[in-house]
Amino acid sequence: MKKFKFKLEPFLKLKKLEEKNKMVELSKVAQEAENQQIEINNYYEKSGILLSEEAIKMREGIFDLSYQIIMQNYFYNMKKRKEIAERKMLEIEMRLKKKQDEMIIARKNRRVIEIIKEKKWENYCYETGREEIQLLDEQYNRKKVRLS
């Protein structure tokens, strides 16, 4: 009996490697998105803390005009950096979506080859079983002929 050999095995290995590479790329972009979201959250957190500190100073009657101007400029710059970070997050999300789509395509391509391999394996098993049955039938018939 001949051994099972799938002629597309090198191609299947290539598809598995492509899928693995797409997964690595996807995880890098996902990590980048997570880091960007942390940065955005930090801007919100810093703004909240500074605003609450300013509110406390205002209630206590502490008012320094030059400090207020500096804080106003600081908040304006922080708002701009936050907006830039949010735009960057939108770009990262689009890249993430694209990488997810590429990953899905790579997975489908690999799966198609695996299904072909499974069908070939089933066919091989069927043919091997048939050959074994024929061989056993021939041996039985030979014994039967000798005994007659």
C-alpha cells in the first residue's frame, strides 16, 4: 500500500505561515490601539484632576491671574493633543479593521486547503480499504482453490 501524500502540503504550510503573519500584524495594531486608548484616557483623567483642583482653589478664593492664563493655555494645548490622539485612534481603528479583514481572508484560504486535504485523506482511506478488501478476497479465493 502506498503512503498518503498530499501534493499541496507545501502550499498549506505557506497558507498557515501567512495566517500566522497576519495574526502577528493584527496583534501589533491591536496593541497600538490599546496604547492609544490609554493615552486618550490619560488626557481625560488629567483634565478632570486639574479641573477639580482649579474648582477647589476658586471656592477657597485663591485667584492668580497669571496662573489662570497659564492653566487656560495648558488646557487648550491638552485639548488639542487629545483631539490629535483621537484622530490618530480613528486611523488606527481603520487599520485594525483592515488587518482583521486580512486575517479572515487568510484563515479562509488556509481552511480551503485543509478541507481539500481532508477530502483527499477520506478518499485515500476509502481506496486503501477497498484495496485491502480485494487483497483479502484474493487470498481467500486462493486458499479456497487449493483446498478444493
